[in-house]
Amino acid sequence: MRTTIALVLICVLARATSGQNSLTSQTALGHEPIAVATIHVDRQRFKSGEVIHLTILLEAGRDGVYIPKGWGEVGGGIPGFGVRLTTPSGRPAETCGVAGDAWQTPEPDPTVALKRDFIYLPARNIIGLETTLVCPTKRPGQYLIYASYSPYHIDADRVAQLPETRGLVLRKSVQAKPVTISIY
């Protein structure tokens, strides 16, 4: 029981003290993250009903990273960037939404999947998406913008086992540190 409590405390402290600008995934103890996501908005205050433009970036760590080719809006098994607006308590703050659905077929040969479906993003290189928040609330108040990059690919685990990738395949979503905005 004490061991479990100690592990939970270590995880909470590690998460609370991680990166100034973003939250990351796939890190090993004492190592730099494989990739970092960030959100960029040109300002923090918006008029009610105004479109909110933002940019989401994914930066490769110091060893680079393999990611699925093609990126845009994430959805239904398609890798890419996702964004959402919430209240400080976590309730959705968008008045409409979108949906998408797609299913990939596994490639029997992971080497073929690597060559066909993945690219290597060298160290400190960046991909990104300029987008807008879909139908933000018109209610005045403070809100949080959450964004992430989801690398979902059905063959990612097998591609990560190939010697040429050295395990540098992004397999988990990378969450950006939320950005606070106000709507007046």
C-alpha cells in the first residue's frame, strides 16, 4: 500500500513539474521527450462571436521522431491535431462540433508501412496546423484551449520495433499545455 501511494505521489509531482510550455508523452526517466506540442494564439481576449484563430505545433525531440505522413485535423483513426475549448471546470464551450470516421487496414510488413506511411521528423523540426475553434461560446468568461497531436496509426507499434527506427516512433498523443483566453 505504501509503495502504491509513493508511486502515485511521484507521478503527481513529475506531472506537476514537467515542462513550462507543454505536456509531453513517451519520456523515459531522465530523458528528453520524444516530441512536444504547443498552442499559439495571437492574443488572449476575444469578442463574443469572434472566430478564434490558433496554431498548434509539434516539435521533435533531440533524437527526432517518426510520425505518420500527412497531418491535419484528427478524427476517427486519422492522425493529426485536435483542439477544444472548455470552461475552467472542464465543460465543453463550443456550440457545435464535427465528426469523422476512418479505419486503416494493417500492413503485414512493417517495413512497407514505414516507407509508405511514416516520415522522419529530424531533431527540433516542427510540423503544425493553423486552425480555428469551431463555434466558440458567445458567453463572456474565462476559457481554456486544449490541443494535442494524435499519431494514431494501426502499424505504429510494429514499425517502432524495426531496427532502423530505433524506437523513435510516436505512438501516444502529445498534449499541449492549455492556454487561457477570455471572451467578453
